[in-house]
Amino acid sequence: MTTPTTEHRAREVTERRLHPVTPLRRAWAPVAVLIGWALHDPDQAQRQLTRLTTTTLLIALAVLLPAAALYGFLTWWFTHFAVTDTELRIRTGLLFRRTAHIRIERIQAVDVTRPLLARVAGVAKLKLDVVGTAKKDELAFLGEREARALRAELLARAAGFAPETAHQVGEAPVERLLRVPPRVLAVSLVLTGATWATLVAAVVVPPLLWLATGSVWTVLATGLPLLGAAGASSVGRFVAEYDWTVGDSPDGLRIDRGLLDRVHETVPPGRVQAVRIVEPLLWRRWGSPRSHGAGSGGGWVRVELDVAGSSNSLLVPVAPREVAEAVVARVLPGVTVPWSSLSRPPRRAGRCVPLWWRGYGFDATDAVFAARHGLLRRSLALVPHAKVQSVRLTQGPWQRLWGLADVHVDTGANGTVTARLRDAQEAAEALRRQAERSRTGRRDARPDRWMA
């Protein structure tokens, strides 16, 4: 039996369509199928094209273009979404119907993406990270104002606001923490070893293959991927990370970025399982007090994240160390990065891993499990005790011979952080203490709720 209030709310739920420009995006699907077939078998496609006369080709285009336009229109016409008191419903499908019921309390991030052409048309794409799903559901496209209003309403409802007042809450205020200047980003990419390694490989390998094989196809098959990798590690990263801005708001840390495609992401509060602070070799003595409005703090660093159920994996592409520490403190409240307290393995660890053992370090503070590795590219991982799902100790035969062991902690993001080559007795004690810290950390942890 339903109450009058329930019936009244049910009548208020109305389905909405996407922006009218959406059919133009979806009309490309049949054309993309033909292009994919041509690229899959270019010889066969070329033979088929040579057999076509001009009249046949014009007739094919006259049929294909209206069919593609009709397909785009019908897929848009049969796509609806609605926001109820408890869920977001997305109904799609032309031939095979699909209805997604997304529980609002399970939404952990709502990102607004504006590709270049979408920015020209004044529309945006809404992507939703939902607990327990690997693939993001999306609404593409909505008007920019509608996308931002819907995002604010969903986050307000996920935070526990009543459905009657959620649409009045609006977007939460934001305090800017840092902005990466384009010059700093460009210099950091130039000082990254991976950029130069891929560029050198793209220049050196194809001529060597030509001298060895004399085959153009072999050179192209190897050279083009190398050029693509070089572009992705330099130009691609610059375009994607351009104008990177991090702000703090009640619904989490907000990230705005992108030169061509503008992306507005949110780091869900309480869902960060681990933080990694990366220090490439050439970054360690670089940076100036004017770069980000703060002191250099020991060079530049890059901050990466492991977020449960989310694809957001980068928090800061480049920043002075002390600026990055301030941002990390917003992600992990009360955590101080233990740079000076990290202890190296005993010297006998060099018999297991010569030279590189000096890059390992470990510390367990009251707040985090911290482990460092790497000499040329150092990486310090911080795992809050409340996020540790399991802890393990492993010993290989060579490690047993020298009284060493590894301590592994597993997080909720299917990641593992390892303190390598510790003294066996120290590792056993760390295992025992970490199990206790994890129990008390989960008991005292704050709830993973929006605006909590």
C-alpha cells in the first residue's frame, strides 16, 4: 500500500532527453563501422572501391548519410533519464533495451567532460563513478548548465539532502589549492626521462630496422607506435594536463584540466586507498618559490592516487614538494609525509638486490604505512591504516638465508604496497603492529559520505 506522499512523488518523476545535438554524435556509428572494416582489411577495401563507379558511389553516399542520420536520431529519441528519490535511471537502446538503475547513495564521483567540439556546441558529458562498477555510466550530451545543475543535485542527494531541497543546494563552494602553470608543466615533461627515451627510440630504431630488413612495412609497423608513444608521453600529456587546477570543496577535491577537452573531475572523499609521491631524478633539484606561489621544498614531485572504483589516478602532475604535501594533507587529513623517518634496509640486503637496495625505505606512523622504492625515479607510497584490507609477510629462499623479509599491505583498490628487504624480526613485528593498526583504524574511520 502506498501513501499519498509516495504517490505524489512518483507522479513528479519525469523522464528527460539528452541535448538535441546528441544525434550528430551518434550518427557517426555506422560510418565508424565502415572505417573500421576498411582499416582491418585495407587491400580488400581498396579492391572494392576500385570496382565502384561514380554513380554507384554517389548512390551509396545518398543511402548511407540519411541512414546514419536516422540511426543517430532514433538512438537519441529512445534514450531517457530520470532522477527519483533514490536513484538515477538511464534508459537506452534502439533494438535491445537497457535500463540502468543507479542508487544515488552509491555514487562516489560525478565528472563533467567537455570535448573540443562539445565546447563549441555548448554541451557537456556527465560521467558517474559508482561503487561496485568498473565502467562509468554517462549522459552524453547535456547542456552545460543542465550538466552542472544535475551534478550538484546528485551530489547533494548523495550527501543526504532531502530530494525536495537537493536542487536548491547548488554547487558547493571551492577553494583553489594550486594551479600548474603551462611553463612549469612543459619544463617538467622535458625533464622526464620517459619522454626522451621514447623520442630516441622513435628516431634510432626505424633506420636500424630499415638497414636490417629493407622492409617498409616493418619500419612503419615499429616506427608509428614508437612515434605515438613519444607523442603521448610529451605532447599528449601536455594537452591533457594543461591548466591543471586543484580545489577543495565539501564534496571532495575538484580537478579542472585540459587544453582541447576540458575535464572537471572530483576525487571522492574517503575513497582514496593510497597516495604515491613520485620524484623523477631531474625533478629533485628543480623548482622555484615563484612556480606555484610557495617554496621549492626540495624540488618537484608528482602525486598519484589509488581510488576504489574510480579511474581518477592523478592528483598533481607537478608541484614543489611542500605544495604537494599541503594537497596530500587535504586527501589524508592529519597525515604528515615521513620523509626523514624512512629507514633503509640493513646493508646485507645488498646481497639480494645489489645497489638498488639503497632506494628502499619504510616507516609506519600512527596514521599511514609508508614504503619507498626506486633510485632514479623514487616513489613513496602512503596507505592509511583504515584502508589496509590485508597484510602479508613473504620470504624467498635467498631472503631467508640473509634474515630478510618483505611486508605487503593490500588496499581496497586492488593495489599492493610493499616494504622490501626488511630485517626478518623487524618485518614480523611490523606485520603484527600493522594488523592491530588496521583494526583500530577501520573502527575510528569517518564514513565515506559526500560532504560528511
